[in-house]
Amino acid sequence: MAINMDEAKLRTVTQLQEFLDATQEINFTGAPGEGDQQRYEHISRVLKRLAYPNLGKGDRGVVLAYLRCTSGYSRSQVTRLVGRWESNRLATVPLAKRYGRPTVPFARKYTGADIELLVEMDRANEDVCGPAIVHLLQRAFCVYGDQRYERLSGLSVSHLYNLRKSGGYRALRIHFTKTRTACNPIGVRKAPRPHGRAGWVRIDSVHQGDLDGVKGVYHITCVDAVSQWQVQACVQGISEAFLLPVLAMVIDQFPFQIEGFHSDNGSEYVNHKVAKMLEKLRIEQTKSRSRNSNDNALAESKNTSVVRKHMGFRHTPQKYAKPINTFYQEVFNEWLNLHRPCLFATEVVSDKGKIKKVYKHRDAKTPLECLVLLNEAGLVTFKSDTTLDSLPSKANEKTDLQAAQEMQKPRPICLRYSTNRSKRDRADLAKQSAQLP
């Protein structure tokens, strides 16, 4: 709805104030199709009718508020227009727009034909650097007299890159490159199939956080896929200098023969030196497949239930790798495999023929107990220097409770207080750090 208002009878500031008080909830804007020039004329008439230059500060504020309300302009725009009117009042120059669209568009120096010539030159020279292309364009006109390159002979290097980014240039230089798959011949990309036999291990790394840009230690989790026999290790870094000796030690700590070695696609395990070591031991190396997160799920679950639970999440300096590794070999791995129960899955076939893994309460047993059952079924091959009788006798030397309590006592201070450290704990940690080489 459009309302036409004759405001010529508003000749005093008091009348303007009453008008504003009565129309606080109404905002006036220009009518559809009304240009800025009509608003400018309205502002000039109001200022002249009310003798704006002779008004006081308070009355001027009322007039400005009235103009903002009736013109639809912002406060800053109205202030600028009133200032212009005051400066041009004596010269009787009316308010008018001082800006607008250019009547003549900006001239285009380089045409579509020039873009085609540039594309031809770039394609022929296989996109060499900008200065070289500019020099070739200059030689095409100055040396060889090709008149087509007259405008391009004056092209600057900086504007050359602007032309290369233009839509016309890109439309002529579209090219597609097929995605190249990463072909790494190391390892076989498949999920290992142990078929119920012990000896196919899964391995993964856990980083113990950064602090001020300094890397922490790395925990190595290696667990058998069937018996869940687990060996933990710790290294300063995952480079070959630190990792290869630890991997050899981890494989040597398993009491049975290792036949398969499965990891994710990280370069710390998928490299030529690790492959050479596994080939020497006649161990098959496999790696996880794309979009198959369950290929290494067992090692990932042990990272949470064992490493993070007992070692915490806080940063551990690299100098503690050696005492942590000693703790793993002498105490922690023995407790994991001889006294800590694990849940083993039972495969249940549904009515539709789907195989589902169910974890029942009676399936909880230690890795040693599972190893004994596998030995009775002939599904494990022990090393020559290890016998099955030596493992149960070693486990019977202490109860599960005693083994867990003894595991807590010799833990390094950096692990014992990794989740919540008090002032006294930090003092003990600093003392132990000073004693380390």
C-alpha cells in the first residue's frame, strides 16, 4: 500500500517533533521507482523551509531525525547531504548525485584473439615461466615481424599471470589428469586369515602426545589375532634406527612361531628394511585394505583398553623410552599374557545365515589359557627354546592379584602419574629425570 503525504505544512521544529513522536513505529522509504534525486529535492526543501542554518543544536537534531525518517537514508548519509547543502547554499547549487555508472566502459586492451595466441604459445612451450613467455612474445613481434603479437609484445610478466587466471584462458587450457593409485609393492593388501591358528599378529603404534612442539614416546602394540598374546614395547621415535631393533625384540618375545605380520599402511612398517627383516624370518607381511577399518581392529582396540588405560594420555618425554621398555619386558608383558583376562568372540549363525560374533561371559580367559586350548587342538607351533609346560608353571608362581599389585609397584614415575600429577609427583619425576643419562 502506497501513501502520499503532503508535509509542506510542517513549518516549525515543534511540529516535526510531534510528527516523530506519533510515527515512532513507522519507517518511510522512497516509493517504487523513485530516484535519489527526488529525495535530494525533499531534503533541500525541508532545510530551506525551516531555515536550518539559524537553528540551535537541539533543533538541528530534530530536523536530522525527521529527514532520516522520511528519506530512508542512514544517519551518516543524511549528515553528509546536509553538510553539502550548507556549503553550496550561497551559490544556490542544488543537491545532486556526484557518482554513477560510467557511460563508457573500461576499454579492453587484450582481446580474445590475444588470449588464443597466448594459449598457443604456452601450449607449445609447455608452460615455462612468465619471463620466458613474455620474451618469446616480444621476439615474435620484434624479431619475426608477426603483427598478431603487437599488443602482446607489451605484456608485463605480472599481467601475464592475470591472463592465465582469466575465464577465457582456462576455457581453452582445460586438461584432466586421471588419479594415479599409489602402488607400493611392499606387503600384500588383504586381511590375514589365520584359520584358528596362532601366529598371525597385528601391530600398531600409539603416540604419547606432543608438548611445545617436542614429540613424545611411541608405544608399539603387537597382538596375536587368535590367542590375543600381546607384547608391548616403547621407542623414542618411529624412524628405522629406533624401530627395527624393537621389532626384532617384539617378535622374539612371542613363545610361538610368527607366520603373519599385519599393519596399517604407515611407512614405519611398510618399508624395505622391515620387509627385508620379515622376509629373512619367513613371515608374510600384509597391510590393511582401503575402506576396511576392521582389518587392524584388534590392535586398535588394545591401544585403548591397554595402552591408554595404563599409560595415560599425557605427554611423555622421549628420554623415558628406555625405562618404559624395560618395564614392559620385565613386568607388564608377563602380567598381560599370564594373568589379565581377555574376551574371546563366539561365532553364532543366525537364521538368515549371517555370522555374528558374540562375547559371552564364559569366554573370558587369559591368553595363556587360550594358548593351552590351541595346543591341545594342534593349532600352535612353539619355538624350539620354549615349551608349554614352562608357561603355566611360571604363571602359578603368583596369583592374579599379586601379579597386578606387583605390576603397579615398579612402574616408572612418568607412567604412574601420567593421568594426574601432584607437586610431590612432579618433584619425584624431576628427580628421576636428573638421574637418567
